[in-house]
Amino acid sequence: MDARSPDLTQDLTRGLTQDSAGWRDDAPATKSLAEVNATVPLPTAGTWWRRLLAFIGPGYMVSVGYMDPGNWATDLAGGSRFGYTLLAVILLSNLMAILLQSLAARLGIVTDRDLAQACRATYSPAVNFLLWLACEAAIIACDLAEVIGTAIALKLLFGIPLIGGALIAALDAFLLLVLMNRGFRLLEAFVMALLSVIAICFAVQIVAAAPPIADVLRGFAPKSEIFTNPEMLYIAIGIIGATVMPHNLYLHSSIVQTRAYARDDEGRREAIKWATTDSTIALMLALFINAAILVVAAATFHTSGHSDVAEIGQAFELLSPLLGLGIASTLFAVALLASGLNSTVTATLAGQIVMEGFLDLRLPSWARRLLTRGIAIVPVIVVTAIYGERGTADLLVFSQVVLSMQLPFAVIPLVRFVSDRRKMGQFAIPTSVAAIAWIVAGVILVLNVKLLVDVLLG
């Protein structure tokens, strides 16, 4: 598993200092998402906001995964059962996400590798294969949530049967192909437009729900019962799994490289600054939407005695009557559809990045997308067909817990890489930041172990 140092010529061509060697000398040199790598031009002069606008995009694509239908399931369950208590978990997981996504962006910008490629260039083939399997399991769990969420939205809005909606959701690979062929900026614009729809829909619902501000603010303060109550802990871990998503770390480390920043020390330093700003702002939007889902559920269902609302369909039926706003349920379903479409597109792209990075596939881009989509979507369609509308909420929450279980397999290599001066040179993170990152990884591990013990002991 130990890395072997490459020769100095390889090291220098990557724009890193000589003391940053740390990759296997047989590591492939393919660019991440080669068809769009360094294709988005950046202004060479002008004000700071022009530079920021040129970098805005990857953070919003990453933020999609932090407000996908899996988040809806865990947030609805948490809000209806426990009121505002789990807002603290949403805040904590969002802070974790901001840190980890900034590290993922740093890795991609400094090393010219995405996280999957970095693993392949460091670990043995056997370890890489196991890491790929773990990541594929996470993507399948993520797809389960996104496809079911999209299918439910199509059923609620247009009466399309669940399995039909799931098959329609599987066509996102073709949508991604069309958008990517027209330029990466168009794909980013599509994603950001749908994010705006989601934000507007929930802003209206928050106003209609009129939650008590004092109760909401108290919900952001952590409480010990989150850890001691097994039911609450299960949903809390689901929220962490739904928020800090493993495939987003692979995605972000790749798509930041679409910017045509100078591949030298100064260019990388500036790219890290703007990419981190972009993802932080975008993830604050994700925090608002996640908190809004839970707050609406708490203010509408928990306070009215409907603490068993966990199914998205139930929430759709009850929202308008309980809020006294006829359009509330429709806005809820429209936001869910926008969330599902966005999430399936970005998850398909992440699947391509993961498979290319770990397996170094040499296929046309359209074939890679169809292959990676097929691997993830077939199990999802089968599960949806078997379960139908029964237990969709349980499936959604379970999928997010599975995601949380996969997190250490992405987080630990990421923190190790960005802390390593052989790999990162002067861009290695400071010891204090590394300590916080290892604490985050430790928290995730402890919560997962606690959950497993509770499940095994009944």
C-alpha cells in the first residue's frame, strides 16, 4: 500500500516541487474528465468578482448531492418525529461537508488528479479494487434515493406509475451526454437553474409554515439525546450520510479541473481560493434547503400530531391541508422533481469519474456513461420493482445510512493525501486543519460503529 516515488521529470511535469513525490511510478497519466478538462476559460484581468464568477459552478454541482431526495427522506423523518432537535445534526454535517469538499478541491487542483486517480496512483491494485467496490455501493445507494425520489415526484405530479418514473429517471445519462457535448458551462447552468427552483419552492413553504424562530434556533444547539436515543441516532446518521456524500468528494476533485487556471504554483493557489469560496457559498444554500425541509416537517407535522409522517407521498397529501395553502403540495412535488433530476445527472457524472479513476477505462465518453449508469441503475430498478410503493421511506433512509457507512473509505484517503507533503508540496494542509479533518473522520467512524452495535443488539 505504500507509495513509490516517481522520477523527477514526471514530478516536475505535474508542476509540483521535488520534495512532493509520493505517487506510484506506474500510475496512469490520463486527465480527469479529459473531454472537458481545462475547457472553461478564466479572465486574465479584472475585478475579484469576475474571477469568482468564472469559478462559480463546480460548488453548486456538488451541492446538488446535499439536497437530493435522500436528504428529503431523512429530513422529513427527523422533523416529523423529533421536531427541530436534529437541526443541530444538519448544521454539523454541513460544516463537515464544507471542510471535506474544500480538501477535495485542493487535491484536484494541486495534483491534477481526482480522488479516484489519487487512490489508484497510491494503493495496490487489490486495495483499489475494494475501494472501487465500496464507492460503487455508495453510488448505487445514492441512485436508489434519487431515482425513487424522481419517480415519486413524477407520480405525484403526473400520475406516472412508480416503475415507469424510475425508468424515465434512468434516461438522465442521455441528458448528461447532450449537455456535456454543448460545453461544461451549460451543464452547470442547468444544475443552477434547478437549484433556484428548489430554493424558491421551499422559501414559499417556510413562509407559509411560519415556524417559531426561538424553537428553530434552539434546534441548532446539540443535545445528548441525539446520541443516546437509538431511533434518533439512526436518522442522525442517515442525515450525515445524506449530507456528506462519498461520491461528491470524487466529483468535486475532478470538476474543479475544468477551469483553465495556470498549472503553476500561483495559478493553483488562486484556484484553491476561488474554488473553496464557490463550494462554501453553494453549501450554505444546501444548508438552507435541508434545514427548510426539516423545519417545514416539524412545524407542519410534528406540532399537529402527525409524527409518523416519513413517506414523501404522505407529506405531499398533508402539506396543503395543514398549511392552508393550496399550492404547497404542488411546490413540494416540483422541488422534489428538480432535486431528483439534478441529483441523477451529477451522480451519473460521479459514476463515470469513479470508474475511470479506479479502473483506468479506455472507452468513448458515451459508452463510459452508459456503462457506469447501467451498473448503478439496474439494482435500483430491481429494488423499486420489488418494493413498489411499500416502504419507500424506509428504503430512502436506509440508502442514506449505507452512504454514511461508505464515507470512511473516501474520507480517510482524502485526508491522508492532502496532509502528505510528498504529494502536495507547499499546498499540504496545515497540521491544525489536518487535526480537524481527522476528528471529522473519527466522528463518522464512531457514529457508524455505534449504529452497527445498536442494530446487531436489536
